[in-house]
Amino acid sequence: MSPFEIGMASFGTMVVMVYFGLWVPIALMLSSFVGVWMIKGSPVLAGKLLALAASETISSYFFGVVPLFIMMGFIVSVTGMGRDAFDVANHVFRRIRGGLGIGTVGANAIFAAITGISIASAAVFTRIAVPEMTRHGYNKRFAVGVVAGSSVLGMLIPPSLLLILYGLLTEQSVGDLFIAGVIPGLLLAFVFCLSIFLVALIKPSLIGDKIDLKANDEDVLSTREVMSKGLPLTALIGLVLGGIYGGFFTPIEAGAIGCSGAIVIGLIRRALSFSDFREVLTDTGLVTASISFLIIAAQMYSRMLALSGVPAGFGNFVATAEIGYWGVILAYVLLVILMGTILDSSSIMLILVPLMLPVLALMQVDLIWFGIVTIIAVEIGLLTPPFGISVFVIKSSLDDPTITLGDIFIGAAPFAVLMLIVLGLVLAFPSLVTALL
Amino acid sequence: MYDTHLPKWFLSFRSVVDMLTNLLNVLGTLLIVAVMLLVNADVIGRVFFSAPISGVPEIVSMSIVAIVFLQVAQAFRKGRLTRTEAVLDFFEKRTPRFRQVLELMFSFAAIALIWQLFWASQPLFMKAWVRGTYEGTVGDFTAPIWPVKLIILIGCAALLVQLTLHAGTAAFRLFAKNGTQT
């Protein structure tokens, strides 16, 4: 077999194994190991490549961002800052039709600016927003749908773990990616809000049979309450994002400062107990290990691919097949969304992006823009059956057996469609991404 | 857990191993806190006292490798290593034994792979140990790199043991009497 055929075969085998349930990092490493062995004819050499990737890939200052932002996300989740964001957003939107739904989206957008993990937002707002919405007469499908839909904002509005991952994978500046995510993230939040408002205006029965608009007045906060709830949030957002954009901090420093900021806020409010903190640390460690292990595996795999010449061959094929620029991009987006029905976000990115990079270089695609496109497409997968992580998280943090997984998927479906629309806009108008750069 | 048909010796062996895995996990967690504090101290020192700490980038880059390999076995044990269970669950419902067969095959494949990684990583540790290689610049900050290479070996070994336990569990379930997969 030629290296190209070996590369293709090991790619195919790897994908099948992943679908059957082999651990993704193991599948990536195994296909690289066997691939290199067959191409170079030497298991020793293949082993060496494995060992080098393990000890060198993540041995870089920039990888410090991974545990720090994960930790910050977990700390703000346990310190009740999600509740604050929810209260403030509802205060702002209380007079508007569908206000609680819009408030939930708004709260998620605020919360997204201090956390980088979608599943954190989904878990926090299931407990806060769903009971509140059902109490005010919204139907349950809509309530869980809003939470599922707006949880994807966590990955798009900086800081975002997926953007960090993409940046590490493609050697793009994490700071630039963070800036690029701002407008698409806010646009998505706006589209969600607008749609909720329009549905509440035109066909309110879709979101709830007996929404009592009066009841919202009990949520009015005094100016002092708004300040005391809003100030810690603003301070933390200013510290982390302001610090990065202002050039005061590297992203790693911003992560570390953000962690201590969140800890201080939690301690002042007496919302961070020792057992909470221990749980946060354990979770941080486990998530860091599994993400970094994936990155190591993806590094081995992209070295194997490079050795086999598959990406270059793929690039030539694309160049000569005359499916053109849009053909490639649309096919890629479709593939990402399809894989998103089964695989989790980071795995899809780590499998597909190394394959696409040479093709993108050939077509001179802006890698920052491509990153945002990838994130939105990948995040649609959080909401689609049979495997939608956000939906699973919501189901497991809900104490209501009358809401089935199916209900949550149905409730989230309109939001997945709205994401598709925003994805279309970002594809059609790349300046949405690049305007702030 | 569905441990009813696992033999006693296996369970007690597993609890010892799990304790060690847990210990590594705690060490890795403490290292994360240490990195966070270090970077904070560096920023505070730089901004308020114009006295940054030297060697922070080197320490962070070495620590991150240590953090990952200290925790990878625990991440595996807690089911946090990324995998898709959609197809596995499908088989679980119809032919539970086939799921155990798959688990067993996957475990063996993973054991073979991590074994390779372990062996190929050994020379890297030996080299760092014998030659005393270090990170950083002489005169400013230097740190030996052998501890990190050693932690990679320890992490791989711990992962190997956990994988073996996983394979063992699957095997016991596969050959359990009457196929009662309760």
C-alpha cells in the first residue's frame, strides 16, 4: 500500500472505532501508531513518535490556559454568579413579552463572558431558569429549550475552551480568536431574543398557555440590588477580557487572575465552601486531563497524516475537483454537523481540522474566520439527537421526571435552526468575525 | 455499581489501586493550584513591585505535562476519557454480552498502545536523568526536566493498571454465570 492509502485506511478505521465506542484519544493514537508503523516499516520509530508527542505537545506556556479557564468556569458556577446574571437580565427585560425567556438568553450571554464551557452554563441555568419559567406559566419544553439553546453561547462568547483548543491546534492567537467570537456570539444571542419576542407576540401559545405578565413585577430590583448583583460580574468580565484586550495580561495570566478574582468574590459572599472548592478542583483536574490527552492524541494523528500525505492529496483533489471554495466550505460544515449528532465538540474539531488545514492554506482561507465557523457548526451538535451533550446535562440536572430527553430535544430544535441561520450569516458576511480584529 | 459477581480478591486489589490513582489525582490538583498562585504572584510582582518572578513560563509548561499525566488514570477511571456510548448502549440493550466483548477488545487495544508509549518514553527519562538536561537559561532560572519525564512514566503505568482493571471487569461480566448482567 502507498502511504496515501495507509493514511486513508487508518483514518477510516479510526472513525469506525470511535463510533463503536473506543476512547477517542486511544483511537487517534492507535491509528497514528499503526499508520506510522506501516508507512515507515518500523514499530520502534512509531513508538518514538508517540513518546515525543506525549512529552512535547502540551509542554508549552500557552497550554496553561486550559486548566485555568476550566477552573474559573467551575468556580463561577458554584458561587451563585449565574443567579446574579439571571436576576439582572430579568430586571432589564421584565417589561418585554416573553421576558423570562429573553432574560435567560441574556443571563447566559453575561455568564458566557466569565465561563468558557457550555455544559457549565447548561447545568447552572437548568437549576435557576427552568423552575422560574415554569412557575410563570411557560411550558416546560420551551423552558428547557431556551436553556439548551442559549448554553451554546458559552463556547462562542469569550473566554471559550473550544476557541482555545482551536487556537492551539491551528497556531492562531487565542486573543484574536476571543475577539472574533464577540460579534457572532452577541448576534446569536440577539437572534434568540428576537425570535422569542416575535413568537411571544404572534403565537404566545407556543411558549406557554398562561404566561402571567403581571407576575414579572415581583422581580423588580432596587437600584442597589442591581448594583450589588451586577458589580461582581462586571468586575470579573472587565478584569479577564479587559485585561486580555488591553494587553495587560497574556491569556494565561488572565485565566489565573480570573480564578483568584472568582475565588475572592465567592469568599466575600460566603458562597464558596471548602467542599465546593475541592469539588471544583477535582473536576478541573479531570476535565484538563481528558482535554489535554485528546490534544496529545490529535498531535500524533496530524503528524501521521502529514507523513502519509493524505491532507496534501486531499488538497490537490479539492483543487482539481472544481467543487470550488464554497463547495469545500459547505461540505465541511455539513460534515461537522453530521458528526456532531454522535461525537462531542472537541473530538470533531481534533479529527477534522488537521485534515482541513492544508486545503485551507491552499485556498487562503482566513483561519480565524474558519475557527468561528467551526465552533458554531460544532455547537449545533450539542443540541441534536441522538447525542447532544447540553441536552444530557440538562436532563441530569433536572429534578423533574415528567420532562423527557425527547422533550428537551424538541424544545432545543428551534434554537438549533436559529444557529444554522447565524452560521449562514457568518458564512455570507465574514466581516462579522473580522470587524473587531 | 454492578459489582455483585466480581470476585473478592479482584475488588480488594481494585480498591488499593484506586487509592493510589486517587493520590496521583490529588497531587495533580495541587499542582494546578500551585500554577494558578504562581502566575498570580508573577503578575502582582510585575505590576506592583516591578519584580516579575523568573522562570514562570518554563515552570508552567513543565507543570502542565505533569498535571495531565498525574490525572489521566483517574480521568479514565471516572469515565471522563472522551468516548461515544451511543452504539455501545444500543448493544447493551440487545446483546449485553457483545458490549462486554467490545469493551474487552478496546481495553486490550488501549493496553497495547499505552504499553508502547510507556516503553518509548523510558529512553526520554533516562536521557534527562543521565545528562541532567534542564529548562530555562543558565544564570536566570533552570529546572531539571527529569521529574516531568518520570511523571509521564508514572502516569502511563497508572493508566495501564486502570485499563487492566477495566478489561478484568469486562471479562468477569462476560463469563458470569447465566449471563445475568444486572
